[in-house]
Amino acid sequence: MGILHDDVVIIRQSETEGEPSVITVNCPDKTGLGCDLCRILLFFGLSIVRGDVSTDGKWCYIVFWVVCKPATRWDSSRWELLKKRLIGACPSCSSASGISYYRSELQPPKPPDVFLLKLCCYDRKGLLHDVTEVLCSLELNIKKVKVSTTPDGSVMDLFFVTDTRELLHTKKRQVETCKALEDVMQEAVISCNIEKVGPQITACSQASPFLPSQITEDIFHLEMSNKLPSVSLTSNSVSVTMDNSLSPAHTLVQIVCQDHKGLLYDIMRTLKDYNIQMELLQPLRVAVMSRGPDTELLVANPVELSSKGRPLVFYDITLALKMLDTCIFSAEIGRHMIGDREWEVYRVLLDEGASLSVPRRTVEEGVWKLLMGWE
């Protein structure tokens, strides 16, 4: 029949500081399950130090050994939330005689509702990162953002978000969100409003599917020339070996490369879709370019075929700029077709005064290192 709902994901927390916690997933298999699980662990800020996966194509058994960030404290509620999200990524469950069992997915889930969060506040350094940190802690996924600074020093932030908990349509959840923002920003908040948007507004808010050729060349000229970015600070030695001789039904893939944040997620994602070696060398693109009198930071990452973007990219961008004491004048997130695939592109216009005080290469290196988990 199946297995009990609570046995699908088992988490054994580490009893000794510095030792990894062990997460076991035992459920029916599905295409991209490993990618989905690794994406959740990346979203929760966990690093996978070891993994073990076995499947017969119908049922799988996966074990992850994970560690938290040194400065991060996890309580029981956080672990329970992680377990709930991991269970949600497994094939859905049904009830039989009052007991929940797992069954195969019958149909894809409907797209989540999109909400517009309008936040008006007074500007200060690190503001956008503080807002992003609150939204991430509330499990609100930023689909698109439009941030602009007015001449009087106030900021209008427009966030198109979805709610992992699917509660943002309720007044209680909206009040909770605004209060969390006010607690962090205090008297800087002028107004906070959340409303559900229809498909017409969501469609109008989407960026053009194609980027201007100049921006495309700025981000992807490194890919076309088959060279690593100057800020990668890494060896370009990636070894990918495939062996079909060990099994009549399976292929052994051995990968040797430098570690970075989300490495296993990148491997799982690219095994499904694209060139493994290129994605491990450059899972993201980072460039700082001059736009006339202005300086623009460009960051791009590939979108999964399931339309999911890479977790916490905007969070890391704003954190890196905050650490570099660099202010943000405006920011936009959009999805664009580049070549034959979709990319999520972050365009951040840096404050003119602040950008002049920090060298362009320093900004590129700082953002890249934090995105890759080397900071």
C-alpha cells in the first residue's frame, strides 16, 4: 500500500556542534525529485556535505548529511517546517482508512496566487536587504521586484510575491507580514499594503522576453568565448566522466570540481536538462557595467524547466552590496529568453555616489563570492 506519512522524511538532528544532521527521504520516485529536494535545502540555507541516493525508477531512498551556517540557530519549529517542505516535494499523499499513504502525482499543481506588496519607506543603507531578509523568513517568494528612489529620499518598493504557506490571501497573514517589516524598519515605514493581483496585472508586470543585445553580450560574452569570469576566483578544472560498463541499465557519472553553494542542486538540475560541465563552471553570471553616467550590476541564472528560479539570489545580492557599503538606487527582476533557454536576470542600478567609492571589480568579486558561498 505505501508508507506512513510521517516516515516519508525523517530528520535526525546533530547532537554535537559541527557535526552534520541526517535527513532521510523514502518515497516513490519522480523526475526531478532530487533537484526539488536540493532546492529546498538550499533555500533553507543548509549545506550538503554528503549524499546517498538509490532508486529503481519507481521508489527511491535518499540520505543527505547537512550542516547549518555557523551563525544560524535552528529550533524545533524550523526543523518541522523543513520537514513539511520536503514532504511537499515528494509525490502527493492520499488518505486510506484514516492513514496517509503516498501515491503517484496525478496532475501538476496549479500555479500559486501572486500578490503585490507595496512598501513605501524612507531610504537608508542596507534597506533592501533587510526587507528581502524578512520576506525570505516568512517564506514569501519574490517573483519580480521594482525598486525606485525618489528625490525626497523615500523609496517605493513593489514586490510581486507568492506565499509558500498559501495564506497571504488572509488578513491575518497580511498583517503579520507588514508587522514583521515594521519591526525591522521601525519608523522608516511610511505605508505597507498587500493585494492579490489577477493574471492581467501579472502579465503586464512581466519584462520583455528578450533583453537588449548590449546587456546580453555583457553577461554572456564569457560563455560565448568559453572563458570564466575574471571574478570567479576558481580553477576551471572540471572533470565529468561517464561510464556505461558497470551496469546494463545505468550510467555512472563521476564529477570532480571545486565546491560552491548549491553545487548538488546545480548537478541535479543540469543532469536533467543541459551541459553539465558548463553549468558547474558558471552556475550564475555576474557583471558590473557602465550605463552612461550610471553603474549597473547584472546577475543572471538559468530557470529550471519547471519554471522555478534559483533560491535566495536576490537575498545574496542585497547582502553583498550591504557588506560593501554600496547603496541601491533601483532594482528589477525579470525573466528573458537568451538563446534557447529562459534566464532570470537581476538588474541593479547602484547609487551614483556609493558606486564611485567602490571599484567595479570589488563589487563583482563581492557579489560572486557570496553567491557561490565563498564569503
